Amino acid sequence: MIETETNSLALALSVLDDMKAQNVNSIDVSGLTSISDYMIFCTGTSSRHARSIVDKISEKAKRSKHPILGIEGYNSAQWILIDLGAVIVHVMLDEVRTFYKLDDLWSVGASA
């Protein structure tokens, strides 16, 4: 794991803990895809909570001069994706996370 991955992973996990995101699951997908090294899935308790989590990750990333490659789904806030390059964070409402089961999809064959 290179330093940028470590920094972006630590940054995201720290914010998720601080913001009380629920059911945080970090998966090493480096052996499965070239788009990212880690996928993080978490649950927000409401649309407002999901946006607040993403806002805080963005704020902290910008402060540490870490690039944000994109944010999708912010307006609906049912499922917000923030791309930090080596780490992609999915902040989902419980019903959306349960419906799509992306944790299960990306866990198949992932490194422990």
C-alpha cells in the first residue's frame, strides 16, 4: 500500500468514525479492479446525515490537499459516492444498501 492510499483510507475511516457512520465496511479491491484499491461502504441514518458525512470527508480532504476525483448522488442523498482515487466511499441509506448489497458483491474474492 502506497502512502496516498494509506492517507486517503485513514482520512475516510477517521471521518466516518467521527461522524458516527453506521456499519462501516472497508474492502481491499486492489486484486479485483483497477479503478480503486479500497471500497468503503457505510450507512447514514438520514439524507442529511449522509450529506454531512460527505461534506466532512470533502472538507478534510481539501484541507489536507488530497484530490477529490468526483462526488455523485449528493442531491438525492440516498446513495452518495465520493471518489478519492485509491479509495471510493459509498454512503448509503439503509434501505438502499440492503437492496443493492454491494458489500457482498465486492467481498467475493477480495483480499482480507
